[in-house]
Amino acid sequence: MSTSITYINHSGFCVETESCYLLFDYFNGEMPEFTDKPIYIFSSHGHQDHFNREIFNVFDSDRVKYILSGDIKKRVKTIDTPMLFVYPRKEYEVDNIKVKTLRSTDLGVAFLVDVDGLKIYHGGDLNCWMWHEENRQYNNNMKNNYEREINGIKGTEIDIAFVPLDPRQEDYYDMGIKYLLKQCQVSHIFPMHMWEEYNIQDKFVTDNAELLAGSEFHKISQKNENWRI
């Protein structure tokens, strides 16, 4: 079958593969419809635009499993639901899914997930967070830390990548996604963390036409948009 991808909101996406659903960084918005396949819920960290405790109330089913960044653990102590807490630069197996984590340059982890012959990358808040208001030392350290993390997966062939493209960074807005594309072969790219300023995608495509030659860049225009690849 084809793979179905639904944009929910901000950095929240749902991926339906042949055997399961992967729900990444849901914090609000309308959920897609689910069949009886297993559901794996990933949260990259506890920031309010990436995690919401309501994810434990959405599903009433034993086919749901939670894979959460370790920083979330203290926030869910009162919830009596089995959860796997993951930490940076580790590898885990959950059923038929292999999960590799990267260390975020902000909080938590990024995910590299192998399932059904697909390699799926969700960056969470792993990004090259350079800002004009920060000093040179801060920005140089940020750049070095980000590149060091991405170098850990250099040469990886990624089928689907969800990567921050944040307009608040002004002319630093595409530093992170560009470096990922230079180090990894990415078939399908979905930008995220755009704060609904979707026009930043047009600028990115114009600025990086040569770099995107080997990848399909999927522009997002609205919540609950769906693609089949």
C-alpha cells in the first residue's frame, strides 16, 4: 500500500504505514480517522507546542503505545499508562519498529524510525537555532552542536523527513534543513514548526532549488492536509 501522511498542526503529523500508525508531536488539532492498526505515539519533548497530556485521553485502546522523550517523565507521573521513555543517542525496539534518537539542540530528542521498510525522521526541536539577537559565540556553538548531531546520521537514506523551517529565525530560517539535505539523501521532505506562516516555503524552494533537485518538497497549505506517497 502507499504511505499516508496527514499534517495535523505545527510539528504534529500522522503517518500510516502498511502495519501501523505513527503519530508525532501531537499537541492539538483534529485527528485523522484510525482503523484497527496499532498506534504508536511519539513525543519529542515536553514543550507545549509538541506535547499535550490529552494524548492519553484520546484513545481508549490497548493497541496504543507511547514513546516519549525522557524529559516528559516527571510530567506524567500520575498517569497509569505504560510508556517507553527514550533518551538521546540511544536505540530502541518496539514490536516491529526500530527507533534511533538524536540529541536535540533545544530539549528532548529527534527520532529516526524504521518500520515497514521505511526510514522516517522527525526532528522535534533539533534544529540550527541561530538568532540575530544572540551573540557570535552562542550562534557558533549552536551551529557546531547541530552539525555534530546530524553528522551522526550522515549518509542515511531517509524516505520521509519532518524538519523545522521556522520563519522567526529570519535569514537563518533554513540553516537546519539545508544541512540535513547535504548530509542525508531525503526522498520526501515535510517542513514543520512554521507557526502557520506557510509562505516561508516558497522562499525556501526559491532559495534552494539546486539542493532540492533529488528530493520532493511537500508544501503545506492548511491543517489536516493529506498526502499519499
